[in-house]
Amino acid sequence: MILAALLLIPLVAALLSWFARAPRAMEKINVAAFAAIFVLALILAAQVLGSGPVSLWDSFLYADQISALVILLTAFVALFCAVYAVGYFREDERAGNLSEEGGSGDSAARKLRQYYTLTPLFVFSMLLVTTANNLGVMWVAIEATTLTSVFLITFYRKVTSLEAGWKYAMIGGVGLAMALLGTVLMYYSGYMLMGLDTLTSLNWSMLVDRAGQLDKTTMRLAFILVLLGYGTKAGLAPMHTWKPDAYSEAPVPAAAMLSTATMNCAIYGLVRFYILASRCLGAEFPGGLLLFFGVLSMGIAAPFILVQGNFRRLLAYSSIDHAGIMVTALGAGGALGALGLMLHMVFHTVTKTLLFFCAGNVYQHFQTDLFRRIKSGVIRSMPVTGTVFLMATLAVVGMPPFSLFQSEFIVLRAVFAGGHYLVIVLFILFALGIFAGALIHIGSMILGPAGESPAVPWYPWRDTSVIALAAILIVIGFWLPAPLLALIRGAANVVTGGL
């Protein structure tokens, strides 16, 4: 019943937050709920490692090593974002950022109720993505992540946030429509194979064992549509244009979840279809498409990072780059490619969450996310945030000894082993451009000249989250707990079929 509990807890938390009167009660409900989900995610990971895939309700819910890993990452991000959100919104409330112009004093409480109700629903939809055995239900869950998160993007109800939310909904809707058509084609293939006219013919656990018998023409078209659809959700180029606006307008805790947990869910959907396509068609067809879109995403991100004037939009383009790296790893194939993908997903989740927290601290202090308006070095007025921000920036651009350097190196080895030499050259070229752009902009902001900005007081909820994540980032650069490494290897084995 652990799978059912994972889905039930966020629904209960959303209901309790809706009826809670005081914002402090909503904070406690969210933190407690996500702490419980994280504990359950750890227990599920242990069960999957010990006894294999877990299923419930005649395999309607299903979790293997990939599911358990993405669930664990989702729970990890949700818990840290819940803790950080306490300090973040209290500071927003103190600064008057939650009060609507000309509105009553109750507007802040209404906005907080909206956030603390929608966030558990957002997490519920991401957990359903990773526990749904049926590919159609998985699509519904990914669509639900859009429906819940669009209201988080428009949280501040500014003209720019409404525009960002509209763009996110429209582009995401078109992408998911293509993914739906690809899923329908998959249902057609499963129906033709198994002679079943029920939705059980879309169960991934049934399809994966018979993938070699699926209709090849239908599978090619289905994979192309799913790649375009879920690639839009992941922010792959050229379907990425919603991402910079959404990330820069959403509240920082919501943006952190969008850039890590939601992107992981979209990549997870791609991985499920890639496994079926590679077993039906061979790895060359889906791998070639993934390599193309992966390198294209890195190439699109590089020039925008080089000329970027907004540090939250810079983080959005960084996420586009890392989505490209993960898709490139999947396209490279083989044991190294799958391992590189899973490691990169873990390392990126920790690093990008930390970067968004640092960006949120800087934004709240200077009341801007434009580099040119920050007249003093961040490290002088915000020593903790500035130091961690610089460290996390070095990590996200793949500087050794940080963990993302290790996963990117493994991805490059996988690409080299596959003989994709042009991809290697472009990968390194784009990575160098992103490295230079990120360090020039963020390094100048953090290490800039002394100014008139006063020192920032200690904010326990915000700063504790930043310090804890920074410590985790340092540790995973040198050591991964054995159970986590085993889960990562197990997830990679699912992709390769144990080869």
C-alpha cells in the first residue's frame, strides 16, 4: 500500500491547506506532508532494491527502479522547497509583495492558500506520473502537472506572469496533444498485438516484454510524436520558449520544482517510450532523434546564456542545456549512456534546486533579477548566499570536482563509444560557451565591487535550506551512499534491459 499512501498524502495535504485559516498552519501541513512523502520514497526505494518492482491494484500502480529513483528525487525537491517556501513567503509577506494593489489585507492570505493548496496537487500529479503503469494514465498525470503549475506561474498576477502562464499553457498544451496522439498510436499497437480492447494493453509492464512484436511503422510515428510532446514539457529546443518566462515569473520554490522534478518526470516519460522503441526498432532510430534534439538544445542555450541579462532566465537556459545533456545521454545508448543519464538527473536535481534558492535570496534582497541593477557584489552583503551561489554555478557548468563533471564525462564517454564524433565536438563547444557565459555573468554579480547594499539578516528557513543543500552538493561530488548508487545502477539496467 506504499504506492497508494504516496498519492493519498498530498491530496490530504491539499484539502487541509484549503480549509486552514492561518498561513502558519498551511506551512506546517506542507512541510509535514512532504517529509512523510520523502520517508515513504526511501522505504519504496528499499523495497524495490530488495525485492524488485512493486505493484498495486492489479498493476494499475507500478514502480521499478526508474520509478523509485524519480519518486525519491521528486520527494527530495518537494521537501526542500516546502522548507524554503516558509522563509521565502514570510519575506514576501513582510515586503508587501503578496498584497494586491488596492486590495484588502486578506489578499496575502488568499495567495498563500492558493500556493499551499496547489503545491501538494502539483506534487501528487508528478508522483502519479512515476507510479502509473498505464501509459495513458501517465499522459493524464503529465497533463495534470501543467494544469496545477500554470496557476503557480501566475501566482503574483502581474501582466508578465499572466503572459508567462498563457505561453506555458498554450505551448505545453500543443506538445501534450502530440504526446497524446503518440500514446493513442501506442494503444493501437498494443491492441493489434494482444487483441485487448481495454486500457491494459497500454500497461508498460506488459508492453515491454512484447515490444519486439509491436508494429514498427506505428512505433516510429508514435515515438516521434511522444518525443516532440514530452520534449516540450522537458524544455527541449525548439519547443523550449515557454521556459525562460515561466521560471522568471513563478515563485522561486515553484520554479525550482519545475526546473528539476517536473523536468525529471518529462524525461521519465521519454525513457519509458525509448525503451519500447529501442526494443521494437533497435536503438539507432530513437537514439539518432534524441542525439539531434539533445545537441540542438545545448546549442540553443549557449548563445542565450552568453548574452543573458537576467539571472533567473539564465537558470532557465541552463535547464534547457541540461535537458539536452540528459537526452543526449539517452540517445547515446548502452550501459554508459543510461548510467550517465541517471547520474546526471540526480546531480542536476540537487544543483539546480540550490541555484534557484540562491537566486531567490538575491532577488528578494535587491528586488530585481537583472544583473545591471545589482550595483554591489552579492558576496559582500549576502556572504552565505553569495558563496554558495558561486559554488553552485561552478557545479552546474561542470567544473571538477563537482558531481555534474563526473556525469557529463560519462555521457561523453558513451557518445564516443557510439562513434558519434560530431556530437562530441558540438557537445564540448556548446559546453564551453555555457561555462563562459554563466561564470562571466554570475561571477561578476557575486564578486562585484562594494556598494551601499546593507548586510542581510539571518533567515532560518531560507538559509538553512541553502546550507543543507550546499553540504549535500559537496558530499555527492566525492561520495554517493551505496543504496542510492545501487538504485541509480538499477534504473540504468532497466533502460538497457540488463545488458
